[in-house]
Amino acid sequence: MTQVTALPRLNRLVWVLASAVTVILLIFAGRYGYHRDELYFLLCAHHLNWGFVDQPPLTPAIAWLMDTIAPGNLTVFRTPSALISGVCVVLVALIAREVGGGRGPQLFAAALVATSSAAFAFGHLLSTTTVDVLVWLLIIWLTIRVLRTGDTRWALLIGAVAGVGLLNKYLVGLLALGLVGGVLIAGPRRLLRSRWVLAGAALAVLVVAPNLMWQLANGFPQLDVAGEIASGDSSYAGRSSALALQLVIVSPIATVVWVAGLVALFRRPEWRRYRAVGWAWAVVVALVLIGGGKGYYDAALLLALTGVGAVPVVEWAARGGVVLRRSALGAAVVLCAVIDAMLMLPIMPASSVPDAVVAVNYDAGETIGWPAMVDSVERVAPPGAVVLASNYGEAGALSRHGSVPVYSGHMSVADFGTPPESADEVVAVGFEDPAYLERFFVSVERVGSVDVGVEVDNEENGAPIWLCREPRQPWSSLWPQLRRV
């Protein structure tokens, strides 16, 4: 029977930091514009179902709810993300507390998360990653509680959280594999035989069952999307990128802290019971590298390890040269906060965002210029024409900000409608190679380029606009050929 020790109280200043990061995120939530993924979620929100080609339904459902409450209001739309970021600050402090960290480590862990690039990035945009990080942290915190107390009844709550998380993103399954692998390696293996753990797993499957049935009925298109990600063609994908992101997902100083936490899990005898969490990180990273996943997939595990690492780092700061060491840690946190905020939050005017910022934070560029992009397209559209968009971001923007009917074969947008058979003039946007379009149309003429209104190096600025005439086949025959993930 695991000996249960009393936990220290949670530092009240943790709630102050959590509230502060939420307020900061809300202040900047309305800057620039929608992200391409947010525009896609809004498009999916008009076609809610138990599943989509590339995702389960939870985030589009949240998008629908927030846009229904306050249509077109970015601050309201992103409020769930800002709140989630604040909750994650508290959860990391709770993880520090769960392994025995007192007021100092709790506050230090909270400060690292509240000023991290991760919290600013996933807290600024509404995305599947935002909800995914929250779900992972909840599961990790509860798992550490099970490891500390031996009370497997918590597994029912873990299963419920995992089920909801699977309705948002299947990556929760990656965490499950990591934790199971960690327990198999480090123990206690008896947890995997517990009826409560098995019941929790069954509950997770029951909650996500409607989405799994949708995937089954549609031939599991999510597998095609996963294959596309593994090919390395999408942002943040690739093994070298995955390794590099481990060092900057939270912040440079937090990297030192989470590494200290990982080492302590393997070296501290009194933390032997938590060692499965350290192995879980190793298993997850190995699976990401083998499968060619994106480098931020394990962001929540790094945040959790930051909470663990805050304990030995604060203990180090209390040994000799206390004032100097604590001052150095405080200065490093402040410096990282300033750098992370400048890189991840829309602080500068959209017209003067440096290319260096966009190079580091790809998502910043993808929130700029969508209304101007729509104007570029509709300005050259003949009366009665329809628009064919190359990707879901363009389709979402044209649907949100435009008046010309828009269609796209990309992801689930392909299921939202096909052009009418009478559509013989099509404005195609975002297709780089005219030879591709000439497979489907007799006439393809370049009539312009996308102008997002400012000098920014994003995916749409300067993209070609084509006027296509006379489809070579009926649209019912063309559409299957235009579908892609």
C-alpha cells in the first residue's frame, strides 16, 4: 500500500499569475485577425457533425458557441483559450505541489508557465492544441496523484477527461501510450490490472465512440491526414524540427528546469514512484520521431516536467548565494517573458511585423490580411463566377469575409458543397502551377495576385489568382479529383 503524505498548501499567488496571463491574453485577443485554422473551425461550425476529415468535433463546436454568443468578436471567440492558459498555469503549480513542492516551487513553476511561449501561443488562438494541452495536463496531474496515493479510483476521472480530449484530438492516445509505456518500464505494473483503470479506459472509449463510428463510416480519413503530416510537408513537422522545438516550446530557462525535473525523476529515490512520468516523456518523443509527428505534440509533458523541475531548482537557489541565485532566476524569467511576449503575441502593428518574428512564429503571419486577401480575389471575379480555393484557410476567409460562393477540395471543406454544374467561370486562388488547373479547365489565365495589404511573409501574400473557364468534365466528375488532404 502506497504511503500517502500530506500535501503543502497551494500558493495563493499562483491564482494571481493565472489571472494575469488570462487578462494579458484577453487584452491582445482582438489584434490582427482570425488565424487560418480558426477560419476553418468557423466553416466547420456551419456543418457540425460527429467528425471531420482531419479532426473530431469539439473545437469546431466551441467555435460555433463563441461565434453564436458574439458573432465576429475575436476577443470573445478567443476567451476560452485565454481561460485555458490560466488554468494550465494552475495545473503546473498543482503538479509541483503533487510531488511535494512548497510555496516557492509552486510559484516558480507557475511563473515559468505564465511567461512561456507555449502559454502565449496556445492561449492566443482557438485551436485543437489549446484544448489538447489542457487535457494532457489534467491527465498527467491526475496520474501523478494515482502514483502518489495508489488510489486507482481517480482513473475513472482520467478516463472521462481522456474521452473528452479524444473528441478534440486523437493525440490523447499518444499520451496514453506514453503513460502505459512508462508504467510498464518503471512500474507499478499492478496499476494496469486495476479494475478502475480498465473502467476508465472503457469510459474513454465510450465517450469518443460517436466520433470513432463517424471515422469508420467514412473510411478513417484521419489516417490519410496523419500520413500527410508524417511526410513533413506541414508546419512544425519533421524530426529535426521536433527535436529543436523541445528546447524552446516553453522557454530557454524552462528547458533547464524541465531537464532538471526529468533528471530528478530518475535520480531521487523518494520520487521513484513518479518515474513512469519521466519514461512517458521518453516514449512519447520516441513515437513522435519515429512517426514523423510535430514537435509540439509533447508540449504538455514539458510543462508538467517544468512543474516537477521547479522543486530541485528552487532547492538549488536556496543553497548558498541565495540572493544572487534567486535574483538570477527572477531576471531570467522576466527576460524570457519579454522575448516570448514579443514573439508570440500581436504587440506590434500588423504593418510592421518583422520577418524574423514570422520566421519564429509562423502562426503570427497567418492571422494577418485575410479581409484584404478576399478583396483581391473578389475584385477580379466576373459576375456569376464561383471561387475555388486551394486550402481551407482561403475557403474560410472567403466564406467569412466575402460574398462570392467559395468551394475547396481541401480537407473537410470538400464535403461542404460542390460548385453547381452551371459554374463555367471559376476564380482559382492559391494554386501555384497553372498546369494543375489546366487538367480541369480548357482556359486558365492569370488575372492577379493576392495582396494582404501589408508587407508580411505569410502563406497567402503574392499567391496567384487565376480565371478558369470551361470545365473539361461535369463538376460531379471533377470534384473527386480535386479532393485532397
